[in-house]
Amino acid sequence: MARPRSFDEERALDAAMHAFWANGYEATSTQDLCDATGLGRSSIYNTFTSKHDLFRRALTRYMDSMNANQLAILEDVERSATERVRSLFDRVIDGEFEQRRDGHSIGCLTVNTTVELAGRDPEAAGMLERDLDTRLTALRTVIRTGQQSGDITSRRDADTLARYLNAVIGGMRVSAQGGADRATLQAIAETAMDALTVDR
């Protein structure tokens, strides 16, 4: 008995997401997508209409998954603000070592897409901007909570600190792609934590 199409679409979308994640949009050919999903060219185009449509849906799936995991950490009111930020860094580092090949991480699909497409693909740029807004809002909220409780002592405003932490995370992901080891990423995270707890 044939499996429902919705199941096949979900499985194919996951496989395509990992292909784009590992190789980038331009470097992922239709044949690569066929190999990854186990679908023929006609099935891919009948289901997803185009490579770009498949990429858009794969990127959306990635963003939704990553944001769900990260927001669950940042919105955990049972923990202090610094504990939440530290836990986020730990999750980012663990993630980089879950997706690794030949001593290099494959990084973050969102960061990779920002570098590759943000300047020339308006649709992707819009998706990335909305994703960034979601992450910055969550970071600002936890930072303000920490500043109000005295857990975060930096005098810099929450928006600046949120953008700083986001940039640190992006830099950690790129460093992992370059082959940085776990100790290096942990040292970067600790330095960022110091920046939150130093009176400036």
C-alpha cells in the first residue's frame, strides 16, 4: 500500500533541507535533490514546482525547528537570564558537533543563506529578516529580564546586547565550519557571557 503523499513530502522536505544545508543553494543540483530525496525529477517538480520553491520550504522548516528549540531555552522562566543565555550557547555548540563532516561543521542554514543569497534574492532576504526579528526579540526579552533582576550587569541597552549575542552565535557557527574545536567555541561563549556581566 502506497504511503500518503503528505508523509512522502515531509520526508522529502527533510532530505532536501539537509542537502541545501550541507552544500548551499547554488551548489545543490536537481540531481543532488533527487539523490537526497529518492524522488525523480518529475516528482520533485510536480510536488514542489521549482528548486527555489523547495528551498524556500526547506529553509522555512529549518527556521521553524531551530527557533522552536532556541525559544524554548530563552523563554524558560524557571532559570535566570544568564543561565538561559549560557544554555543557548551550549545548544548551539552541541548542534555544530552533531552536524560535522571531515572535521568541519556544516554550520547554520540561516547563516549560510544570509551569506549566499541575502544580497540577491529578495524572497530569501525577507525570510531571513523575519527570522532575525524573531531571534532578536527573544534575546532582548531575556536580556531585559536579566538587567531588571541584576543578573545581567552590562549597561548597554538590550537591543545592542541582543544583536551582539546574535553576531557571536553567527561567528561561532562560521568558526565551526572552519574547523574550530569545541574548546574554542566554548571560550568564545564564555567571553560573550563575560560581556553581559561586566558593568559598562
